[in-house]
Amino acid sequence: MRANDAKQTAKKWVEANVDKSTLALFWKQWSGYQGRLKETLEPLTDEQLTLRAGPGLRSLGEVAAHIVASRAWWLYAFLGEGSRDLEPLIHWDDPDAPPRSATELLTGFDLTWQVIIGCLSRWSDADMQQTFPLDEEDGRHSDLSRSYVAWHMLQHDLLHGGEIAITFGVHGMETSYM
């Protein structure tokens, strides 16, 4: 089967088998994951937020700030969603960004999550297929759909949530997160 044929077959399967209730369940699970991330970060002290899984890796606080910054960039800078309150969050993972407290990180998670949920509840199937241009620093150009951006944000949360869990394990810290 050629790649294009496989892509068309997969698209037909999704159209036939994925309905609003399936997607609602999927987004509900992401919401639960968001809650567990927050519960994991909430009790951490400023000192604990500086813990790293290894040299040269991001600290717990830097990983959490990166999740928030990435969400803010995709939502506000790329898709034009949310209010100007998201704009400063985009820079939370800049190299010279100050460390954030657990309270600040939770606020960032909440602000970005409110926009994510607002978008997912408002966007129609047609809205999810609308594309936006992305011009990368290396000169490449892509047109990315809202559905791609939503999936990418979820994938990004999961990837870096795993990084948080590994850092907890490396330092012998317990969490109900996983």
C-alpha cells in the first residue's frame, strides 16, 4: 500500500469511527492529565523546582515553564487565540527567564488550559482543519491545521510530563502523577 493510499484509508476510518463523544472523552483525559501535572507541581518548594534529572537537563521548574511557554506560543502567537495575558508566558522558557514559583507555574497552566478548553469546545470540525502558515528559521514553510496544533500541544504535555516524572524518580521523590 502506498503512503498516500494509507493516509486516505486512515482518514476514512477516522471520519467513520470518531465522533464528538469520542473526541470529548479524549479531551477529558487530557484535562485529567493537566490536573495531575498541577497536583504534582503544587507542593514543590523553590529548591525542589531546581532539581534536574541530570547535568545539562532542564530543572523541574524549567520543564513546567517550558510547557506553559509552548502552549502560550501555539495558542496566542501562532493561532491568535486567548488574550494578551498569554503574551508574557511565551518567554517563560527564554534562556534569561527568571525561575518561577510553583504558584506562578500553576497560574500559567490554568491560563493556558482555559484557552485550550475554550478553543476545543468552540472549534467545529471545519475549524479544526483550517491551516495557518509556519515559516521556520531554516526557511522551511508548513501549513499547520488547528487539529495538528491541538495534537502537538497534547503530545508536548505528555513528553515533558514524562520528563517531570523521571526527575522525581531520579531524586527518590514520590508522586501519584503517573
